[in-house]
Amino acid sequence: MKPLYWVAIGLAVVVFTAAPADRYDVSEPLGCLLVLVGYVRLVRAAPDVPLRLTLGYLAVLALVVAAVLSPPEARAWLDDADPAVVWASSLPALGFQAALCHALGTRARGAGSRSGWLWFVAEVAIVVSLVANVLYNGAGWHWLYGVGTLGLAGVLLVIGLCAFLGSAPWAGAAEPEDART
């Protein structure tokens, strides 16, 4: 399977599943593990991926945070925690997605693909929502209410782009085999 397909499936598992309040949430660590597998396969297929080390650290950190927050007690604590703690717990996963968008947008533009700008749109949406969340909760800029949903739109765009563009050669997919050989 192509590397970005693993990432799309992992992100879809994280976004579209949730555990009951009294059970362990295995979906988020599983989704992060699938994203990590996709990242490793991407790096093996395309060793010149920009931000390679940063992406690796963020993917592993997102998996660790998801595993730590999977027990029901940890999720209950997070629900009652300060919004800054909730924001900080989402930083590794959203940071990975923003960095991945930047890396793949750069590769797509370098390969002459017209879809490169879509990766940058997703990156901007995720980063704007992260900054807006800080300004909303920390600075009291309540006029930014709802801008966080822009981040969800960015994540959904990342899932779609990984699913639809995962077979592109610049995205780490193998070159098509020649039918005559």
C-alpha cells in the first residue's frame, strides 16, 4: 500500500472514531500508529522528504501522547483541564500534519504538480486554527470563536489529499511498472 494511504487511514481513524467514556480509547493510538507506519514508508520511498527529522519526532510524540491519554481517567482529566493543556495535547498531531503538508506541498511543486497549492491551503488552515485557539483562550479574543473549525477542515483536507494524491510518484508511490517487461 502507498505511504500516504496509510496516513489517510490513520487520520481517518483518529478523526472519525471515539471510545465510550468508560473504556480505553484504542482508536487514537491505533490511528497514530498507522500514520507513523505511513511516515516511515514515505521516508523509505522518498528519502529526500523535507522536514524529515521533524516529521519523525512529531509522529512519535503524537503516538506517545495518544497512548498516554487513552485511559478513561486521563481523558476525564483532560476534559476538566485548562484549555491550554487540551491545546498542548493536540500540538504533536496537528504539528505533524502541518509539517507533512509543507513537505508534500514542496515536493508537489518541485515535481510540477498543480495540486501543490492544496497542501499549503491545508497547512495554513491547521496553523491558523492553532494560533486562533491560543488567542481565543489566552488573550480573550472571543471574536475568534469558531475559527478552530478551520483546523478540522484542514485535517479533512489532509485526509482527502493523502487519499486522492497518494499514488503520485512525488508522494512516495512507486513508479508504475512498464507493461512490456
